[in-house]
Amino acid sequence: MSLTSQVRTILDKYESDTPGTKANLVRLMNTGKLAGTGKMVILPVDQGFEHGPARSFAANPPAYDPYYHFSLAIDAGLNAFAAPVGMLEAGASHFAGQIPLILKCNSSNSLATEKNQAVTGTVSDALRLGCSAIGFTIYPGSEYCFDQMNELRELAQEAKAAGLVVIVWSYPRGPMLDKKGETAIDICAYAAHMAAECGAHIIKVKPPTDVLSLPAAKAVYEQEKIDISTMAARVRHVVQSTFAGRRIVIFSGGEHESTDALLDTVRGIHDGGGFGSIIGRNTFQRPREEALALLSTITDIFKS
Amino acid sequence: MSLTSQVRTILDKYESDTPGTKANLVRLMNTGKLAGTGKMVILPVDQGFEHGPARSFAANPPAYDPYYHFSLAIDAGLNAFAAPVGMLEAGASHFAGQIPLILKCNSSNSLATEKNQAVTGTVSDALRLGCSAIGFTIYPGSEYCFDQMNELRELAQEAKAAGLVVIVWSYPRGPMLDKKGETAIDICAYAAHMAAECGAHIIKVKPPTDVLSLPAAKAVYEQEKIDISTMAARVRHVVQSTFAGRRIVIFSGGEHESTDALLDTVRGIHDGGGFGSIIGRNTFQRPREEALALLSTITDIFKS
Amino acid sequence: MSLTSQVRTILDKYESDTPGTKANLVRLMNTGKLAGTGKMVILPVDQGFEHGPARSFAANPPAYDPYYHFSLAIDAGLNAFAAPVGMLEAGASHFAGQIPLILKCNSSNSLATEKNQAVTGTVSDALRLGCSAIGFTIYPGSEYCFDQMNELRELAQEAKAAGLVVIVWSYPRGPMLDKKGETAIDICAYAAHMAAECGAHIIKVKPPTDVLSLPAAKAVYEQEKIDISTMAARVRHVVQSTFAGRRIVIFSGGEHESTDALLDTVRGIHDGGGFGSIIGRNTFQRPREEALALLSTITDIFKS
Amino acid sequence: MSLTSQVRTILDKYESDTPGTKANLVRLMNTGKLAGTGKMVILPVDQGFEHGPARSFAANPPAYDPYYHFSLAIDAGLNAFAAPVGMLEAGASHFAGQIPLILKCNSSNSLATEKNQAVTGTVSDALRLGCSAIGFTIYPGSEYCFDQMNELRELAQEAKAAGLVVIVWSYPRGPMLDKKGETAIDICAYAAHMAAECGAHIIKVKPPTDVLSLPAAKAVYEQEKIDISTMAARVRHVVQSTFAGRRIVIFSGGEHESTDALLDTVRGIHDGGGFGSIIGRNTFQRPREEALALLSTITDIFKS
Amino acid sequence: MSLTSQVRTILDKYESDTPGTKANLVRLMNTGKLAGTGKMVILPVDQGFEHGPARSFAANPPAYDPYYHFSLAIDAGLNAFAAPVGMLEAGASHFAGQIPLILKCNSSNSLATEKNQAVTGTVSDALRLGCSAIGFTIYPGSEYCFDQMNELRELAQEAKAAGLVVIVWSYPRGPMLDKKGETAIDICAYAAHMAAECGAHIIKVKPPTDVLSLPAAKAVYEQEKIDISTMAARVRHVVQSTFAGRRIVIFSGGEHESTDALLDTVRGIHDGGGFGSIIGRNTFQRPREEALALLSTITDIFKS
């Protein structure tokens, strides 16, 4: 199957990577309903780990079963499914080869006393489970950020040599940032840029708000009249901030939104040139048929 | 000997594991009075390490001798015997091949200044001692939890490659949890889920109470009307929380109970679909004949 | 994309393999025109190495260019493309993700003084080039066979841990075998069996003739009335000899045949339950359009 | 091309280094408009990482694209381009061999809670990306300085064995130093000396002011009548402090200066025998033509 | 300095290589009088090792001194200088950075009892000496060829990861080949192809004669009417045989020729699209001025 021009254009930007990493980038881009568009929608399921099983799955009990998520991602025609090592082990053999897998290598949890994460997966795990990518979270602004970047360096170097893709979840938090600051546009763009500087192939951030958090940044945004008035404008700025679009940047679905608000966000991501969405709770916490319908609407937006 | 359908059903859920790990799972399930039922009762003896020898063994002095425990587990028809490296070395040769062994790889002690554990056993130790599994404790909620999960990752990766079973003791504690919170049903289900996400094959938790500890979880339990009214209901919820029953979850005997209370708990575990019990002090702190009688009653419950 | 029953049936036979190896087996089976049928046609191009460039490519000069072969395999809708490290490096980046690649890790050549092969590729090479499998040739009957099996053992162990598929070219030759003996049915079945015993996931042999070479074998074939009268019967016997069909066995195209003879062989392979063909010179030594037409006919046979 | 006497003189001072490191020193000195002069102007672009993308690039939006910086450094005839691993990966293949690259191995950021840096690049990264040098920042005076020096030791040892050049950014900060103290002449000279003692081949410091910060140092400067009255005198003292000129010491451009002030500083560096400038924001935050003109003026000063 | 279209075109063919290897390819192509043309002339000096010092250097005694050769290659404006580890160590520091170096990693000698080579240099040596490439000789047709290819595999894998270029001297010899056969066009093309299949970036062969050595090949050359009538035609065929020109192939100067014959050969190489010459004895066995004049003539031919 030859590549579409959209996929070829994106692939060519990963000029320093091995053919193995490029092949896995193509796998991620050429799977599911968005195959060939250069856009991607990914299902991540680490909320059980992060928030506990009942808070994550009780609203839709079939979702307690890992098979449910593999199957949802496949049937919705998504590009990939991301989860920690235990959940992947529970289904990677049955669903082998049916959808690209992303091993989420570190995870936090709601009982933790520190704003940090445990590293629970390795590159060896990713290879034996047949994954196309590893995922890793950093918390810019946290007192553990340097440690996390150091861990990321080691995993990323090993992953790149083995032909895997490196996806970084860049979630700002920490003493300098209040809740509004964590999704402020200046912080979000900065978080995406830092992940790119660390050598990420794909970067996940939260949809940015029109808040400006750091005074030094605020001054620049105002002086340079950077448009942050709409989600599309903000996404465009985040894409620009990740090496002028040379790295794929995707956006999470966000918390507690109405479906309409979620779809508005997705439209903004698409209009602003974002490369896709990574949506967990917003899908698996509703009944399967509703989730499939929602994901169908979302992939349609990215195809338009 | 071909497998019973109960054992086959459980084994098939370990789809990503090597035949070596599967063979050791079968050894654990096909030993003793519960062979073939898919249920297990395990004797763990690390209380000497954790609480000191007199507190552990003075009530029944023959129990100072490691041979006593190997022999008790074998004669009671249990599925396995778990202990730290020193106690296993004291009897593993004499009792070689008579019962599956579990090397408890980390242990705490009552003199410790931190809520942490020392790693005293390795995968090499487990192999040279003829063990079927390694055991490892994590303390979700503790400030050492991330370090423990990192240690577990390294041991588990090595153990799986060597065909061993990985059993995780998941015991919540730490600044967010008071004594009641440590066995609250939301915390217990979360602890079991985290162990599963870390890639455990078998998970050990404490029998949960009907307390709800975390406010965010409490809201969900109430809203979703999750039944936590009986031990059986709570066990059913814990089993669901460990990948909808795709991982074996077993329960400790608990502290300071009367024998009747203990048996009620065991009946609740059985009725709720739990996979078994892991019972130490409640057996070896009473005379051998009483212990054998009690264990006979317990295995009978799980056979029923 | 969920699996067809044919692919699922085959995949389930690789029960001791990691999900990674299974995912790569699915990639091999779910690519191209034969996707989902459980059959495969592979283009191998190591004839330049084995027989020299002019003997391999002069009949169709565009074939001197490695891109030609990647492109031929893709456009013909084949399942995979196999070549030594140098030829893969020449196109693996441009064609990344477009077709599964097989790194042929050892190669002989026509100037060699020994019936042996040099190991020119490694598992690291396979991973950095994005391959799904490694390929390795053994010469049962040769004085180098034990060395080759030893080399295979090391590569296969590393490949399996990294989630790759191991394909063994099993080509009997050596002092006990004359030219006719090399393709005798008893020898061919034995060669396939030895590759299976060495742990190959996929085995390539030459189409067997109705010759019986070893006297001891001949006696058994005659006594047991093993049917070797037709290509289909012989292929059925080879499939049976590779663990009763538990391993994929595919057949080379053979030398100097007419196209009709080649297609007869392919029909025999299909009728006998063979899993596919691996065809090099018979395709790239004719003009591209003719090669595409021939490959279309061959894939149609396997689809029928 | 044989060496000029200026380059030969400098090179001979690196008498304990391998030919590989010397060859890379020559590459740094023999590239661009200053080739052969023994002077160097380097473009460093890690401000996106350190201060965020908008604060760094919004004033001149084409600078969001990594290609812009490679191209600016090449077209301005500079000696080298320095950046973190992600930015180098984004252009190192396209611009391969066109300008010496420096992998900035550690980076801080404006959200950090500690005056420290994450190590995001390695010697392996430097080799695979074709770099001539690694860059590393230490903060003398910070509570992390010993950790940083320890990290530097490990990287430097590996880099020297691989024939790379080690460049140390030595930026004093910490509890003993107020803002004025960070650029005081005694502190600056001391910082340069510490980097030299750590085994740096090239040292980058900030242009020193005529402030004397440490009382003990101040007494000596006054007693010994060390001339710190002009930038040239201060630069001369810094050069003297880095092993009497046996190590290349270069100076950053400084913050928020007017162009005239910047050029005065550069003239002072040149007059004082400094080896060059490393100038980031002062160039890429103005339009490309202006930046090229400014860099032309600067290289002319160093050529004079 | 931006790349010429000739260099860019060649570089783009090394699509699977790291930026480090690409940068060293550019260094080889952008040095000396032929910089930017995509052509190269290299001085190799391992004849002392291969034939003894007097046979190599007595005709021009200054050539006993390694400095002589570094200096000759630099002053003649060649692209690179190749030698074993000892000779490089004797001058690599003094001439650091003045010309790309190639570490010849294996060498034979005239006292040897086997047609083999000793491996005297490593990738670590190449890095500490500042080399851009490693060189390695294989003897296709020799009984040591498989061992040599195995050694090459290990060195090449390490060299590629470290960003070095791999140059293979492919010199057929052995029981199947008489003296005429060693330079026969079919053998030469085959030798070049095998080096390319082994993953060489640059391949060195001897100028081929119009002899056809292997009967099986001869038949093909005659049937396909492959033009081997002139040196240019034969070179064109060798270039075609190394992946249709996707790999740089260069030619040695040959033995015992007159200067005119040598220049005719060089003209044939140039006319046939060869990428350059690698000329040792023909230059350093004559007085320096004559050698410089000859090399000037040769580089002029490749520039024309």
C-alpha cells in the first residue's frame, strides 16, 4: 500500500529516525478510519490506575474488562490503543496485530503522596507485547520533572534504537501553577515544546484555554498579539510551538465536558491543524453504542 | 493429567505469558486438596521478619522451626508455601518437589523507620530454590510506592522471562489513609487494580470492609449503587476490579479474628468469587492439629 | 480489524509465542491480496548475493535497483519482501510501513568454497529497519549444518524475545545427497521437520519430487504406502511433517521452469494444503507487467 | 587544508586529548567566516526549552521552525550550532555535514521548581546525530552543582573517549549570589576556572561586570590591583583564569541589550583576547536579514 | 555551506542511515579539490603492511614516514586518507581535522600462510582517532570469506550506530579464481554487489577487465549482450550492479601500469559513472612532485 501525500509529508519530517520508527509511525497513521489522513484518534486507558477502578469503570461496568477497550478501539476504527503493561498483557495475545499498541510506561495514582509516576513498563515489554510505541508522562513544573525527563531520556534512547515511536504526555503541574494555569495557553504551548525538545515523536497535551499564566509569557503574547481567542487559534499556536508542525501533537479530551463541548473542542483541534485526539473517559464511561457513535462523529470531523 | 475446565478457564486468561509461567500457574492450582478447583489456599510465613519471632512463634514454639511450616502446608494439602529467602533455604532441599514455593522477595520489619521494605530475594534465588513464583509487596499510598513499583517492574520482567509467576501483595497505607481506610472497599479494589496494572499474575489483598475512604470514590459508589453490603458483594467488586476476573485475586486472613469470624470471611470470599485465601498467623499460632482442622474446614469451603 | 477464522486458527497454533511475535505473524498474514486467507506469497531477493547480479538481474535490468523489488512486492499485493541487510537499507526508509519486511540474516554466494553462509544481519538490524521477521538458511546434510543450527539458535532466541517471527529456509545439501536427493520427498519432509524442531515459526522448503533418497526412509514410505504420487500429496506430507500443520510451511518456486510448470507446482502446493509460495527469480526476471500478471494468477490460486 | 598558525597554536594546548577530539576542535575552528582565525561565533538555540516558545520565537515567527536556525547559522558563516536533542533531530539529517553541531545535553526550564537541569541527551545521541561536541551547563553556587559536576564527569569521560569536544556553560547562581553577583568579575573568572578544572575543552561564561562579589576575593583584587575597569580587561582576566589561555573561553551575548551595547561587548571580548561569542536571542529574535547583518558585523570584529 | 545537487542526490540514497553517517559521507564528499562534485579520490597506505616496507617505500624513501602520506593526501587535495591503526596513530594528532581519515580495520601481509586478514582496528579506535569511516577488506571466493563477512557485520553494526561510514574493499580471490579471474568483469561486479548486500556505504573494487570467468555468468553476459568492451562500459555495469548506483563505488589504481594506462583507466572510470579512485602505490612510489602532478591530473579528470 503506497502512502498518501499527507502521510508522506508527515513522515518526511522524522528525518533523523530509523526505518523501524518510520514504519511504526506509518502503522499509527495507516490504521482505522483515519488511515491515510495524517490524523489520529487514540484510546488511552490508564484511568483505572490513575483514579481507581470504580471511578473509571462503574458508570459502564463492561469496561472493567480489558478486552472491552481493545475491542472498542478496534471497532471504532481508531489508530491505536494505549495502556499500562498489565492491561496490555490481558489482551495483547488475543488482539495481536489488530490495532497498534502503545505501552504506557509510567503511571501515577490517586493514593500517591508525590506528583510523580512509577515506571511500570520497559522497552523489552513493549517489544514482547508487539507495541508500536511507548508512552511516557512528564509533569513540567513539578519537582519531579527533571527526574522524569532523565527517565524519559533512557527509555527514549532504547526505544528509538529498537524502531519504536516515543509518545510523550506533557502535563504541566506543580507549585507555580494553579488549576487554571495547568491548561493556560502559554503553559500548554511550552509543555508541548519541551516534549519536542526531549526528542518525542508524538506529543499529547490538554486542550489549552485562553488563560495566560506566566507574567513573562503574558507580556510577550500581548505585545506580539498572538491570537489565542479561539480553540483553533490556540491549537495552531501549540502546533507552531512544536517545531512549526514538525512533530505530531495531539490533544486529550478533557474532563467533565458535555458531548457538545467535547465535539466543539475536537472541531477546534481540527480547524487549528492539530493532528488528532486521545480520548479515554469521554468514551468508555458511556454505553458502547453511544461511545461508537461519538467516536464516529469525532473521526468524521478529522476526516473532513 | 489433563486440566479441569475450571483450571483451563483461568489459565486461558494468562494469554500473554510464556508456557513456563503457565506451567507454574498450573502447579499452584493443581496441588493439594483444592487441585483442579481453580481455588487456592496458601501458607505465608514472613511474620517473624515483619513482627519478630516471639510475637510470631512463641504461642506455638514448634513454629520457630522452618520445617514446621513446610510440613504444615504439605500435610494440610495447601497449594503453596511462601516465605523469605532464609526460611526457604532452611527447608527447600528437604521438601524439594513436595509443594510449590513462593519466594517472598521483599519484607518489612517492626524496627524499620520507614514504611518501606527491603528486597532480600531475587529471581536467581527463586530459580535455585525451585520456586514457582516470586512474591512482592507494594504499599499504595505510601511515599515509597513509586520506588516499590519500580523495583517490582525489574523483578517481574525478569521473573516472567524465567517462567515464574508474579504474586503482588498490595497493602495500602500512608498519609492519606487512616487505619480504617487501609481496608476500605474503594481502597482495596483500587489496590488490587494497581497490582494488576503493574502486571501481577496473582494479587493478594486484605478482606475489604464496607468503609468508603476517598471522597471522590465515595460519590461514585453511591451514585452507581455499587453493592458493598456483604463480604461476598465486596469480594465480587474486587474481583471485577482486577480486570473483570482475568487475574487471580486472593485474600489474607486478617488480624485478631475469632475462628468463626475468620470462617465467615472465608465463606464471603468464596461466595463472592474470590480465588482463595492466604492465611498465616491464624494457623501456625495454634497447635498443629487445630491448625490442620481449621485448614481442612477452609479448603472444604472453597471446594463447596 | 478483527481476524478471519483462517488467520485465527493458524495464530492459535503459535501458543508459546509472545504477543509481539503473534502481531508480526498477523502482519504477515493480513497484508496484500491474500490478507485474511491464511496463505502467503513472499518475494525474496537474495539471488544477487547468491548467484551474482548479472545472472539475477540482467534479464530485466530495472531489477538492479532495490526500489524495483520493494515496489513489485507492494504493487503485486504480496505478503512480505525478504532481502539481505544492504538491499533493505537501500529502501526501508522510503517504503517504511508499506509492506512487512524480512531480514535475510545469512547468505551464501557462488564464489564460496564451502557450502556455508555468512551471517550478515542481526536482530538489531531487523528492529532498526522495521522488519517483522528474520530469515535464516540451514543446509541439512552439509558439514556446516550444526554450526548453522547453532547460529540460528542464538538469532532465534533474541528474535523471539523481541517479538519477531523466525523464518527458516531449510535446503538440504551435502555429501550424502546428490542433486536429485536434495529435493526428494523424504529429504524435503525431513528438512521441514528439522526447521520446525529448531523452533522456526515459518519454514521454507523446495517443492518435493517423488524421489525417495535415503534407503531407510524409502523402506518406510513403501511399507506405509505414503502417497507421494502428486505434488499435492507430497505437499500434504510435508505439511504433516511440520508438526501436523502446526507450523506454516511455504515453498520456493524452483529453477528453470516454464510458467505453466510453475503454476502447476503452485496449484499442487495449494491443493496439498501448503501455506504459500516464496518466489523470486520467476518473477523479477521477467518484465514488470508480466511479473504482476503472474503474481496475480498465483495469488488467485491461493485465494481459490 | 593545512592549519593556520592561530589554529595550530590553540590546538597544541589540548595536548592530552585524542586526535578525534582535536579533529573536532579543528572542525569548530575551521568552519565559517572565522575559519582559521582561532575565533568562533556559535548559535545556541535552547531558549525555547529554557523560557518557552513564545518568549523565544514570537518576535520572529519563522524561528519556531528548527530549520530556520540551522539555516541561519550556516548562512551567517558561523562556526557551530548548538541545541537540545529534539531540535537537532528535526534537522540533522537535512543539514548533515553542513555545519558542526553541538548537542546540548542538559536543559532547564522556566517552570522548574529547582535551579537544576534535566539531562536529555547522551554521547550516543551526539554520535548518531553527527555532532562534534557535547554541551553541558553547570550552576556553580547552586545546591545542585555537585550533582551537575558528577553528571558532567560521566558524560565528559565518554565524550572524550569517542573523540568529541566537551563544552561547558558555566553559569553561577545560588544562595550566595544575588543577581549582580552572578556576573561579577570574580565570580565569572571563578566559574570559568571551575569548568576548566572539570576538564572542559571550551568554556562559555557571561560577559563579566566590574562588580566584585565575594569579600575574600574582593580583598585580593584590590590588593593586587587587578584591572577590571573595562570589558577588555575583565575578559583578559577571565582568559588568564582559564589556565592562562590554554582553554578556549567564549562569552554569551547577554540579555536585553541594544545592538550597540552588544557590539561594544563583543569588541571588549575581542580586545581582551576572548575566543568568541555564543549568541542566541540577540540574533534569532530579529528578522533574518537584520540577524545576518549583525552576525556579519560580529564576525568582522573577531576577524579584525 | 549548503550542498551541491550532486552531493545531495548521492546523500539522499543513504536513506536508512543516521545523520552522523550522513555527515561523514558529506565530509568525504566535500573535502579537497573534488568537493561538491560527488566524486572522490582517496589515498590508501597499507602496502607496507601488505607487502613489506622496502617493497612499498624504498622507491621513494620519504614515504617510510607516515607524515609523508598525510601530507601528500592533504596537499594533493584528496578526499580522504586510509591506513591501519598504527600509521594513523603516527600522524592523526598532527594532522587532526585537515583531511577525513579512514581506519583500515583489517590487513593481510606477505608472510601470511592463509589468504586472510587480521583485524587490527576497531570502531573505538576510529572514534578516538577522529576518523570519518572504517575500511574493511573481504575476499569473496576465499575460504575465509564467510569469517570476514561475519567480522564485517559486527564492525559495521557498531560503526553505523556511531555515525561512521563503512567502506568495503571487495577483492575476489581463492581456489575458483585464477589471476585473470580476480579482475574479470563478472567477478568484479559480483564482488561489488556482495559488499553492497553486506551493508557497505562505499565499495572499492579493482578496475575490471573484459574477461568473463564463471561459465554460468558468461552465458548470461553473452545472451543479454551486456557491453563489456570498454572500461567505461564495464564500470557502468559495476555501478549498476551496486544497487543501480545507490551506493558509491570506487576503483583502485591497479598494479604495474604505466602512467598513461593508469590515466586511461581513470578516464574509463569517470566516463562509466564511477564515483572515484583510490590510488596508493601509483602515487607514493614516485617523487612527491610527480605524485602531486599525477593526482592533479586525476582530480581534473573527475572534475571534467
